[in-house]
Amino acid sequence: MTKPQISFEFFPPQTLEASFRLWDTVQTLAPLDPRFVSVTYGAGGTTRELTRDAVSTLHKSSGLPVAAHLTCVEATRQETMAIAESFAAVGVTEIVALRGDPPKGQEQFAPHPEGFTNSVELISALAETGKFTIRVAAYPDTHPEAPHAQADIEWLKAKLDAGADEALTQFFFEAETFLRFRDACAKAGIDKPIVPGILPIENWGGAKRFAKRCGTQIPTWLDQAFDKAVRDDRQDLLATALCTELCSDLIDEGVDKLHFYTLNRPELTRDVCFALGITPKADLQNVA
């Protein structure tokens, strides 16, 4: 089996304890030689400053290529681009450009009166600077706000045509979901890389809640399997096996890159990578 290139997503810490967890996560996963790691914004941009701090710290201290998430939420165009320029100034030139979720208490996204109205506008502005590698989100399962699946593909094409370099998908539970989406994107004329997003399931209850918010389809068989595994106290074993199988099926279909949503809990992601034959690089053992 061909070993894929990998990348990892982290979220910024909001407490001292969470800071230690993030650092432990980086130390655990950095030796696997990811092509980049990304740091999220919270819903509604709630962790904007924390994200900037985490990105800067990781860039300086880990030696890893770091991609910063950037959204359109509750900021003017000038403020958003100033954040992007601050990343570039410290050597962070990879950005995951997103519209962003509505702030807490709001059901729908409403742009700032002087802000970017959508992700395409943000991507265009970032691309015009010529300073950034730009990644965007893609949705193999229909986005909750999309009228139909084809609308997601058309919007993805608009983002890539605006200057984005690559797409990272929302997580999904069955390989066929991604493969059908990949085929539909190719049919629509999309020829830039689409990287599947992988969620190792640390907690099935939490994963289900997250899936429902994102519009990710939950297969009945998977729900039943985890119900039984939880009763038998074998959920970690099941999660590792299922995630490894999902990744293997994708690799068998020609996928050469995987993006893992780690939730700052690295052990399951590490174990899946090991099962795929991705092992620590000797010269990166002490990178953190």
C-alpha cells in the first residue's frame, strides 16, 4: 500500500491545561512528518486571538509548516487582511480560508457591514497578495445551508477559481461518500487537489452531535457498531480499526493525501498512521 502524505488539524488552547495538551499533541504527531498542520478558529471567530498566538508559537517552536484558519466573521475587510498580513510577517504563508460559522446565538451568517460577504471574496483578496498558499473547505455530504449537493460543488469550483490551491473536505464515515464527491467534482471541471478530511472517533456521542451539525450522514451500521463497542468497552479498538479501514480504502482508490482532525487528542490519529505504515522520521523524533 502506498503511504499517503498527511496533515493534522489542531484547535487553539483556551486554558493552561489545554496548552499542555496541544503541546503534547504536537510532540506526538510531529515526528510523522506532516506536510502541514492547521489551527482552527472557534465558532464565530471566538478564538481569533488564541489562534494567532497558537499559530505563531507553533511556527516558531515546532519546525512544522503551519496553516492558519481565517474567516469572514465579525471583522471588516481591512481587519481580516491585517490578520493575514500579520501571519505573513512571521513567515506563516499557508491559510485555510473559510466563511466561518455564525457567532453564538445567531442562526445564520450575517457579514460585517464592511466585511467580506463570503469565502470567495476572502479567497480573491488573499490570492491578489500573491503571498499565500490557500486551502478551502469542501463538503462530500451536502452542507446544511446548501439547497442541493450540486450547489456545494459549484461553490467549491468558485472558490478554487478565485485562487485557492487545494480543498480539505469535511469528515465523512464511508469511503464511497468521498469517492462519489471526487467523481462529481472532476465532472464539473475541478482539477485541483481535494484532500479527504478524516475524523478518528474518540467519542462516538460527540462525533454524532458534530456530524448532525455539519450535515454528515451517519450510517445505521456504524451507530449500531459503536453502541455495541461501548457496551463491551472496545470503542477505541473499533475506532482504530474503522478509521484505518476507511483510510486504506481511500488509498486503494488513488488518494495520496489525508487530513486528520485530531481534536488535540493525538493517540488515535497516531495509531491509525502507524497502521497505514506511516512511522516517525528519525530526524524528527525530538522536533518539539
